[in-house]
Amino acid sequence: MVPSQIQVEIDQKQIKEYIEQELSKQINQQLLLVDINKLAELTCMSVRYLEDEILHDPRVKLHERRKNRKRWWLYDPTVEAIINIVDEW
């Protein structure tokens, strides 16, 4: 009988990326409002691009909230609207 041997190779980089993704999912599920800087970070789009191409769309405008000069967007419906917009490209 041949002795069996098991080898497990662990890619530290992939494990780190997976953990960061899962943490990001958990954190994002708890967001209520996002500002333009957070939207830029989450979408990997520049603030200017968001302003020009995304935020003026009526589907996103609907979820905008303002106080003085500051703007926020409701997280969940805004993300859904952005996904719909991007799917149309």
C-alpha cells in the first residue's frame, strides 16, 4: 500500500483579498447614507465622473438628500440605481 500524502498550498495574497472583500461587504451592509467621496471609493469612479455621468440621472437624484451645501445619498437604492445605469452601457 502506498502511503498517501496531502499537501495544501496557501496563497496569502488571495486569502487577504478574500477577507478584505468579506469585511467590506459587512461594513457596506450597515451603511445608511453615503457622500460623493464614499460613492467614488465604492464605485472606483472619480468624483467628477460621478457628477457628470451618474448623479444627474433621475434614478439617482431621487435618493439624494441635502442640508445646506452638503449632499448624501441613501446607500441601498443609490447602489441599485448605479448598477442599473451601468448595466445599460
